[in-house]
Amino acid sequence: MTTPGALYIVSTPIGNLEDITERALRVLKEVALIACEDTRHTRKLLTHYGINTPTVSYHEHNERERALELLGRLQQGASIAIVSDAGTPGINDPGFRVVRLAIENDVPVVPVPGPSALIAALVSSGLPTDEFFFGGFLPAKTNARRTRLGELRSLPATLIFYEAPHRIAATLKDAHEILGPRQAVVARELTKMHEEFARGTLPELSQRFASGERVRGEIVLMIDRAGTESEVIRDSAEHSVVEMVAAFENEGLDHRAALKKTARALGLTRAEAYRRLVAERNV
């Protein structure tokens, strides 16, 4: 039986409705209320399994106010389940605010684990799984996206991102230019009828997805980790700090901002970038 006044974080299928645990089904039947990212979407799952528990919306646009309402219900003794449209709540989906609020008010928080797109993709990718970094969605704008990739350039972990179908070609192009010809995997429509894993180097995948063919479905992009420290240093040494700083200054940045942006793009600290700038000027 569920605990009165407890908040349950319930993972739901990311595509195939069979990917739900018996425990998750029991909890969804027993709680007093289910808070959903989209009540219409969740109702399809509940109807499939004959669950009639009342639902309420809980999404990014009402998260702050709804979290306070849910806390009030919890403090009155109601047990509540949080679900997202697919996968695990709180992973690039609403859930964080109400969980933190519950913890701050001594309300029990109970995880009911299950599907997660990033984990399903990673373990099937063939890329290293011992260390990974999940970056959510990369910025939609090109400059911000390239800057973010530059910040992660030296990270010794498999990089994982969610990406929209209409941006995957541009993201792969930027990733190739910033990170080099690393191995990568594009996972699409996981657990669904048209599930696909596209594997190859970043330039190969960039060329494949630049064909203009319309891409459909939710996407997980995974990129192999940075090489050894010596490889990173050797790779970054191919870029002229003086030239990069000058290019950013030509875009309108002042010298300090241009140096900072160059450091990020090369995976260097600002002090390291400055030392290279001075060294190049003295050659």
C-alpha cells in the first residue's frame, strides 16, 4: 500500500506501453492523485491499464503554482504520484520544484524507477558507459550551442544530449567542428516501431543528416569522450588563440570577452588562453 502523504516519482514508458513496472501500476492505482505533464497523454496510459485515479496538470507553465497546491494536498495526507509524458519525471521534465518543496517540508519522496531515454540510449550505443555527462538540450542558437560544446570539449566522459529533429543536422555539424571526428550515435524513436541507432563519426553522421530528408521522433545524441590529456592539448594547439580572439573581436566583443569565449571554445581556462595568446604574439 502507498504511504499517506507521500510523493511518488513514477517512471512511465517512453514508447512501448509494456515497459512499465508492476509497482508503478500499483502506485498509480493506489494514490489519491496523479500530477501529469499532459493529462490527455497520461490518460491514454491509464485507460490502457484500467486505472481511474484522478489527474491534474503539472507542467513547465504552471509548475511553480501547482507545486504549492500539491504540497498542501500532501500535508493533508493525500498520496500523490508525479509522472511526465514519457520516462522519468524531473529529467528534462517537470518535477524538480515539487520534489524540492516536499523535501524542505519533510514530506516523504519515494522513487518508482523505470524507463529513461538517456539510459536506454546509452547502454545500447556502444560508447563508454562508466562515465557520462547528460546536458539536456543544447542551446537552439548556433553561437550559444557552439560555446556550450566548447565548454564540454575536454570532459573525459560520454556526452549525452536530447535534440529536436529539426536541429539535429545543425547540431552534428557544430559538434564535428568543435569536438573533432569523434565516434557518435544518434538514437531515435526508442522502444517504438521505427527505433533507430545511427552510428559513426561526427563527420559521417553530419553528412548523413544533412541530406535534407525529414527526421522524425525524439532524439538522443551521444558523443564519445575527449581523448587523453596529451591528445586534447595537441588538438587545441592546432588553433591560433590570436586568430580566434581577433575573429571574436571582429564580431563586436571586447578583448576580455573575446579571450573568454576563445578559452571556452578550446576547452582552456582563461589563464591558459592568455598565456598562449602572449606566447603566440612573441613568436
